[in-house]
Amino acid sequence: MLGTQSGGAPVELSVVPLATCVAHYARGFLECHRLAVERLGVATEFTMADDRPARVASVRLRVTVPPGLDEAGLTAFGAMIDHCGLHGAALLRVRLLPQRPHSPPGSPAVPGVSQ
């Protein structure tokens, strides 16, 4: 946080590479299929463990999918972002929840994405 003396703790910042990796694969898929990347979004939420040592207990990634993908495209998109090896290697429970822009909370995840 620029201009302040606070920021994320190193263990909290460990979530950033995971979101970055998913965004990288998502963008690559969209560019390959000539779909707009401007509306792609990856939001991250995490919870810290209640006990010691300090660690991230769970991570939730919400991927906003630009329009233009049918069901088969969504399945392929989910498979592509599943290539991010960080969520498979992490000792975290990661759930990827791709959503279309303006979709209501809790809408279904993209088929084929790891749960």
C-alpha cells in the first residue's frame, strides 16, 4: 500500500501468484480464441487459519468470463485455467469459480474446472 506503513504479510501475499497464474492462462485462452480480454477479471478472497502457525486456510478465486463462449467454450476455458500448476501444488483448498459478467452470486462454475 503506497504511502502507508502497512501491507500484506508475506503469508497473505502468497495468494497473489495463484491469481496471477490463473489470469495468465485465462488471458492466453481468450487471445487464442480472439475474444475480448478487457472484461476478464480475477478476484481473490482468502481466509487465514485460526491456529498457529500463521497460514492461509482457504482461497477462493472468482474468474469473470467475457461474453462469447458457449458451453463447450466454457468447458475448454475451465480446462485451460486448470493448467495453472500452482493451485494443484499448493497446500490449499482452491476453488475456481468462473462467472460471466453481471452473473448473480452463486451461479454455477464453469464445467471442467477443479473444485
